[in-house]
Amino acid sequence: MKERNSLYAGLRIGWLDLDAAASSEIYADGKKLELSWKKISADRFSAELEFGVLNVEIVRFASGIRIVSSLDLTGKLPEKVIFTPLVIPECEPDHVYFCGEKMGRTLTAKLPLAEPRGFEGRHASALTRGGETVIMTSPLVQHYDNLFRGSGEGGRMTSWRIDFELLHLDPPRRLEFDPVTVQCGDGLEIMEKYGTDNAEVKYDFSAPPEYGWNSWDYYRWTITEDEVMKNAEFIAADPVLKQHVKRIIVDDGWQYCYGEWEANPCFPGGMKKLAERLHKLGFKPGLWLAPAIVEPHCRIAQMDYDMLGCSEGGQPCLGFACMERRGFVLDPTVKKSQDFLTALFDRYAGMGYEYFKLDFLHATLTAKRFHDRSVPRCRILPMLMEAVARGVAGRAEILGCNYPFCSGNTCVRSVRVGGDIHSRWDCICHNTVSAAGLFWANKRLWLNDPDFALCRSLDTSNDPDIQRLNPCLVFCRPADEFKSLNDYKLVTSKLNEQLVLLSLVLMTGGAVNLSDNMPLLNEQGLELARKTVAAESGYACRPLDLFEHELPVYWTQKLKKGGRVLVINWTDRAQEIPLDWKRLAPGVSEVMDFWNGKTEKCLDRIGLEPHSCKLWEF
């Protein structure tokens, strides 16, 4: 028997022939090791290494296999070990899907590809050919880091694989790797079951989620106490908005610096007083923090080096970088860091803040070494989150932003799935990939947060400063030639594009947070905001062609009674889009246009202008 076939002889999963191609690999400190498999029984194998014994069992079931593996150490584990239980050297799918490890990182593509492209993801990856989808998954909460990888060129995928990474680790004598499942079937159903099966905590999502207003997308770092109150008072005075917007969330810009979480001079009354003022208006106050980040001029960075994550060489490192801001990261394996976080969140929860948006969480893992080397990298962030949760003590809800999904759902009730959104068509397209690709998590693991429900566009605002903020100027160097990126505008969309964004927010069925300067929206913009927050929160959507296109055209969603259908024209030209109502809404003959309230017959096709959509309810 050839080595490459020794584990997967005779196996075929859907259209994918493992017998002809599949193998396994292991690297130690960059060197590929020889794997000579010894057959223990029909589906159990072992291979001896210099530092231990690798064990693999193939468990067969009706639609696929489960790969169960472990490593028994007999010597010291090398600094960097990568074990690949399954690699497919080459195949020819029609479509690829890689679930992202955090917000905005999900990748999909239709083959053949115009240019060579690398893919990396976590938790799940799928290849589809001829309508058959083969999905490889590992558990959401992981014992050791595992990543799905692959490369595409033309109509071929090469080296489709899952890699377990053991880096800078002093593990126990036996390492139990997470099981890997490979199966063929209905991709949407497989992922929905995956979401249900991987919930550590079974939250009750039967009550509608509380919607909010957040300061970030309009104000960014210019936010002030007066502007927060101006928007809160405007919402409280609007007969529709006040019924549905329950939270006012102050985002980045209120603090002195990352790591010293005290109000800056733009909040002269202080954060406790602000919470009291918001409570009096009937709102639940919310607050943004980046709990893992420590800017260089922060006291911790100057004095308490033992609280910080380190470089390969073991010294505190500037692991965080965003918009040209740099920072160290806290080491959650250090008790002093844990105590700092617990005290911080106990203090702000005690002030009356009932919602915390925690950002840049993934940046914690940019450090290469942590004090306690027995903790696998994928378990570092849960230690930080547990310290935060002890401080909150059930008094507030937590949103994880830039949150590694492998940290599970124990400490978070909401999780960002999309990247940063702006009122721009390119942002809407980019964010949709992740909003669609994580559909299976919403109201199974947590509330999906697709980012903000923006209502301002060039058509829906009276704001003379709508294009004034230029965030990308921070990248301009003295010697640079003119670069158009440095004149990046946060608002370029028109009404039809804004309707696509807001329709997608509703179809997500999760968090809804406005983020406009509300008094400067025109009547059309305000009506968009009112309709969005007043709409029923549906169940998780189903992007029906997720495994066919990069951007799904057809979306369905169940409501308590009836449902919604969304159809989108992503192209730059007008399109006639066919409609299969037996698939979209079986038995329905009439639907109502959500945005204009008109009833329409269910026709077999619809004409849509470029960058536009139709959202129907029935």
C-alpha cells in the first residue's frame, strides 16, 4: 500500500476521491518529517516520530468521515510543529468557501479564478462541484489552533488542507487534536447543524434583540459628550425611534488612551455622569473598550512590563497596529493582567453601563510568547474574556469585535461578523461575504452583528460635512506622490445602494445599530432609520446560493408569521433575475415590497437596476 493512501484507502466523499489523492504531513521547525504509518486495525494507524507517537483513527459514517488524532510525547516538543491530518493535493471544484477566523475574513470564490489566490480560514471550508458540496469542519472551540488552507489557480485548487499548529508550547504528555469531519450534503443544512452543535451556552433568543445607536461611523475620534447627548435627545423625541432604539453606545474616542480608560476632555462630565444622563432619557448606556491594547504612553507600558505579551525573543512587543496607532498587548495568562481587567469592568458596570463593545480582541494573539506556555494559543483569549466577565458579573451584555470565533460563546452574546462598514458600495460588497458566510451562527451561537445600519447616503442626508472626514490621510508620508487612497471618502453611496445595505442588516436577523448624525438625516433618511428599527427581527437568513457565487443573489428568512425574500443585483448593469418561488417562498402568490409597502404578484423574473435589490415580506 502506498504511504499517501494508507489512511484514506477506498474512501470517496461525494465527488471528492480521497483514495486517489489524500495524504497527511507533519513539519517540525520547518522540516518535513517522514511518516511511516503502522496499521493498528482497519481504521487506526500510528507513526513514530523523534519526539513521540502520532495516532490517527478514521471513523466512517453515512455521508463522510471523522478524523480523530493525537500525539503521545516521548521527548520535548519542537518549538514549531504543524500537523496536517488531511491534504488534497489537487482538485477542480466550481466554488470554494473558507470560514473566517474573525469578522470580515470569510472568503468565497467561483472558479475558474482570473488570478492565482491563496485561501485561509478556520472552523469550516467547502468545495462545491456540480451542485455537490464537500465540507471539512473542526469544532468551533478548539484545543489547539487549526487552520484550513488552500491555493487556487484557474479552475484548480491545490493543497486543500487543515493544519494543526503547535507553536511555543509546553503541552501535556498527550495532545488530543480536535476531530476533523469531512462530509457531503446540503451545505446550508450542514452549517446550520454545525452552529447548533457547537454552542457551549444555549442562549434564549426568543425575545427581540435590543437595537442601538453607536457613535463610531459618523464621528469616529471626534465624538464628544455633547454630540452623544444631541443624538440621544433626538432619538428620544422621535415617536418611532424612541420605541425601538434602546441603547446609546459611545465608541472609540472617549478615553485618554488605550490602556488608561479614563474620560478625556471631550467628556468633561465624566463617564458616570454620562451614564446617568442617558438613563434619565430611558436608554441603556453602552461603552467601547479595547481591553487587550496598551498604547506606549500608558502607565502599564511604561512600568508594568510583566503584564505584556512578548516577541519571539521574549521581550514586550508592539503587536497592535491600526490606522497608524501602535500598542502593546496584555498577556491574559498573567494574574496581574486578569485582575486589572476584572477591576476595570467592575468599575464601569458599577457606573451603570449595560453593554460593552470589546474591540481588537484578536490583536492579543499577535504576541508570540506568553508567560504561561502550557496554554495553547487558541485558549489565550478566553482567559481575557473570563477576566472581563468576572468584572461585569452579569450586569451587562458583551459584544465581541475582532473576536476569534474559536473562543466560543460562553462570554459573549453578540459577535461582529462583518468588517467595518461605510456608506460605500465596495464596503457593502466586501461585508456581505462574511455576513452570508456566518449565517449559521446567528441565534444559534450568538447574535450576529453585521456592523452598522447606516442610513446616510448622498441622497438621504442634509449634512454639509458628509464627506469631510478623511481617515486614510494617516497613511500619507512626506515623500509620497499623490495617492487616491489618501482621499478615501466614508460616504459615496446612493439610495439604491443604501437599501441593499439595510436590507442585508435586516436579513441577518441579529444586531441592529444606527450610526449616523441623526438630526442631519433628511426625511427620507429618517424614514429608512424608522423602518429598519421598527422591522421584526427574523430568524437567521439563508443565502441560498452561498456555495455557488461569491456574493449570494437569493436570500430567504423566516419570521414568526411568514417570511422575507431578498434578491440583489450585484453587477454594474441592469439585470433580469429569474425567480423560483417554489424555492424562495413555497405556496406564496403575493408579496409586499418592504421599502414602499406595495403588494406585488410573484412573477417568474424581476428587472433590477445596477447595485439594487428587492426586499419582500409575506
